[in-house]
Amino acid sequence: MRRMVALWVVGVLAMGGLAGIWSVEAQTPVAGGTLSFAAGADPDSLDPQNTQSNPGEQVNRMMYDNLVRFSTKMQLEPALAESWTSSKDGLTWTFKLRKGVRFHDGTAFDAKAVKYFFDRVLGDEKPFKASLYTPFVQGAQVVDDSTVRVTLKQPFAAFLFRLAHSAGGIVSPAAHQKWGKDLTLHPVGTGPFKFVEWVKGDRVVLERNDGYWGGRPLLDRVTVKTVKEDSARVLMLESGDTDLILNIPPEDIPRLRKDARFAVESIATARALYIMINLKKKPFDDVRVRQALNHAINREAIVKSLFQNNAEAISGIVAPLQNGYAKLPGYAYDPKKAKELLAQAGVPALKVKLWSPKGRYVKDFELAQAVQQDLSAIGVDAALSTMEWGAYLSATKTGPEQTDRELFLLGWSPSTGEAQWGTFPLLHSSQLAPKGDNRGFFVSKALDDALDKATTATSDQTRLGALREVQQIVIKEAPAIFLISPNMIVGATKKVHGVVNLPLELTYLTEKSWKEK
């Protein structure tokens, strides 16, 4: 198999590349100024190989570059690698690197730096995100200063998507050697903005990288503020205390849109929200019961009423913006059919435990309440309860003998942007909790086989065909109640241009972002 970058570039140009959401006006960009935006949580780490949160990832994408990156339409495009090819057997990938690039500390980016990246994630340090690479990467070799060869243990169709993941940001080897675990406080990449300071719980400040390979950034500085309360972020935008805010509650959207000072965008994401079902608990081991629960839910009404159309009903566990998504029929809203299936399964009346987080996702608890109401209409009495997010994650990941969970609301947005990582961690039998994220203990040899085929495919045709089979099996077996893919809601003053809103729920700025005087 041979993949040439030209094919990706054509696709990217057709899809609009890295165009920002507020850059359609025919205005001449101006240089200078500071842009501030308010996020809902503090970064967990500014070391891309150890970052586990969206707030961390979106700051890192301004400081670090990857070998390849995503466009706003989730197409792959060149970054630090100008082109790449793979061997016919899919085991060897060769990357031609961009020349003349330097890290923020002045050291050179070259093939040795790329090898250092792979040596680090494969070595004894074991950074948190190493698991994205260790199962299939054998190692990297320097061919010359601008060429690196990566050898895989097995063919891996989604390799480029893993490299575009935020954890694929290339760190300065000199900085990592100097700071070690403290790299998170001294981040050094090749990106358009350089690190200035991180006041934990308050702000991260970045400044422009005058030597950026993509061109001198238009903005002088970027300040990312941590503002946890939704209403406080909205007030900051309205008062002029910040230029850009994330995660606007749906009820505030109409008011902001009526204000001529602001632009509000509702952007589809790659996240799927669903209610996982514990198949180790009776009667949920009966597929008819699981199918009945799916027929009970009025997804379209939830999208329209609760989310005010800032979401999309989904038929399975893969959101439409995940690469490899297959458009397949799901479960129609049919309470009568749901009751019939429950009767056939011998459980015309059922009492269940329904768990939900509160505040982790937009309208998560209200979504669980809507599900509770729909289940009640088919004779399923769902007792709804919630807990703090950290405790919730722990409670939903214990082994089958240590839990009484039955139905529990969760979401998944694969930061690789593709459906293998949107399904494998959640449903493959090798990922059963507590080891992995298969928290409902779903086991299917047919699904495992299809996922394994998608993983080791050496052509996109084979990969996409296998992923379609995966989604067909998941919909039929219904290991979860499939719900919605929520939009991300971002608001800014109309003076802001060139903001990137990645469907992975990441908002960040590039060298092309700018602000009117």
C-alpha cells in the first residue's frame, strides 16, 4: 500500500482546510493585540504525552505541532511531515520532514527529534498516552536529518490518525531532558505560540513565535482563562472581559445571537452520548430487553426540546463526524414495539438503576431525566441518581463482581477522530473493566473479529468495510441505549477571526487568528 500526501491535500482543499469559523468576512487581517478566551476547566498538563483533558489539549495545540494534523473537517493534512509513504505490507512508514524548523528553545527539529518522541512513548518512562502507540509501533529510525522511518509490529490502518492525536505533539528533546516530569511547567514545542506562564486555576499565557514555520503569527499574545461557571463565562463575554467563550448553555444562545456584537456557532462534534448497559445483570443479558430500551427513547424530541437542535440523534455508538462512520438505520421511537419486546422477554414491568453525571456534559442530567421519562412510558421504572464526576468514573469502571450498576450515562469522543478508537476501547472483549473502558461487559466474537480486521487493515477500503460491520453488530446487539451527538457551542466578539473549532471539542488559535483593533 502506498499513501502519498498529495491525495490528502486534495481532500483537505476540497473540505476547506483550516478555515476558522469567524473568517468568512472579506476583511484584511491586522497584526497585534492580545486575545483572551474563557474555558470551563484548567488544563491538567501541558506535556502532550501526559495530557488527559480537552482543556489541556487545546492549549497544547497552540504550542506544539504534530507530524500530521486534522483540518477542521477532520481530514488529515501535512504539518511537520511534508509527505509520507507506507510499504505495501503496511509495516513501514517513511516521513519526509519539513526543513528549517526550530523548537521554541532554539534547538533544531529534525529526524532525531521524531525518533526521540517515539523512544519516549515506547520506553521506560511510560507517559500516560503511550498506550496510543505501544501496541503497534516497533520503533523509529533516522534515515537522514529530514527523513524518519517508523516500523510497526503489525499493520495498523489508523496510524496517521494516532499521529494527529494531541498526544502526537512533538516536544523539544532538549527540554524533556532538562525538565523531565516538570516539562508540564516548561513546555517547548514548534507551534505558533510560545509558553509564558501558567497560573493554575486562573490562566495560561502564550506569546507569538516569531520564527514559526507557518509564518509569523498575527496575534501578539493569547490568554486562556479558567472560568468554571457557565453563567460567569457568558457574563465575561457580554461585559467585554474576554473575547471568546466555550460551552455556552443552550438557553443563552438566543439572547447572544440577538446581540450584534457577538457571533455564536453551534458546531457538530465527534462525541457520542449513550447509556451503557451492564450485560452481567439480568435481564439485560437478553438482547430483546436492550432493544426495547432503545425503541423507548424519543431521540428527535430530545434534540429539539432539550438541546434546541444543538445536537443530532444517532443510531449507534459512533458519531457521524468520526472517520469510518457508517450511516445505518437504528431504533425508531416505537413504545408499542418496546412493550412487545419486553413482554416477549418475560419482563413486562421492570425496575432499574439509572446513573448520570451532572455537569460533565452539557445537559447531561437533564438528558438522563428525559430517558427516565421515556422508559416510564413503557413500564420501566428507572431510579435516577448522580454523583461527583471522579467518583462516577470510578464507580462505572469496577469489575462485574464489585458493582450493582445497571444503566449509566457516558460519552466518548475519540481524539484520533476515527471509529476504531470510537468503538474498540468501549466494546472489544480485551477491554473489559476494570482493565479497560468496556464498562458494560459486552462480549461478542463477531465484533472482536470485525474490530481486529479494521485495526490491521492495509487499505482504507478494508478498514471502512470492517468498521461498517462493527457498527452493524453494535446496533443489532444494543449494548447501550444510543442517544445523541451534542454540538459544541462557542461564542466570540465579531472582532475575532480565524478561530479553529475542531469537532474533537477543541477550540484553539493559529498563526492566522487575528483580532480587529
